[in-house]
Amino acid sequence: MGRLKRELMDRKDRAQRAAQLGDLLAAKVGVFCWCNRCGHNAEAATAMLVAQLGPEFPVPEIGARMRCSACGSKDVATRPAWPSQGQITKHTA
């Protein structure tokens, strides 16, 4: 890959930022939490997390502060709990 293309890609990557709790609160979206050890998952209330961590806290970093209520693991991943469209059974063109 050429130097100019690499610099452009690096600049674009730095310009993007992770979703923050304030973004989710405004969109009325919860935080989906997934235990990487046992697979237990739950949705955490965004308002509660904003009260504890502040509105500028990045959503992907919340998992490092959580513990799985099923197995006790601290290996928890978090992401926005965007509404699902349900299971897709057929793709049409």
C-alpha cells in the first residue's frame, strides 16, 4: 500500500470515535453486554451508566468495568443495543 493511501486511511481512523453514553441516551438505546467466557448477555440501562460514568464515556470501554453476573468473569464486551429487525430468513435483490 502506498504511503499517501496509508496516511489517508490513518487520518480517517483517527477522525472516527466510538459511540459515547450520551449518544445512546439521546437515542434512547441501551448498552448490550456480552460475557466472552460463558456467553451470558444482558442489556444495561444507559441512564444508570451515565450517572456512574458520565455522558462522554466510550461504550466499548464499559466492559472493562463490568463483571458477569452469571460466572463472575471480567471478560465482558459492550456495544450499543440497537433495535433488531428480527432474524433474516431470505435476502432479496
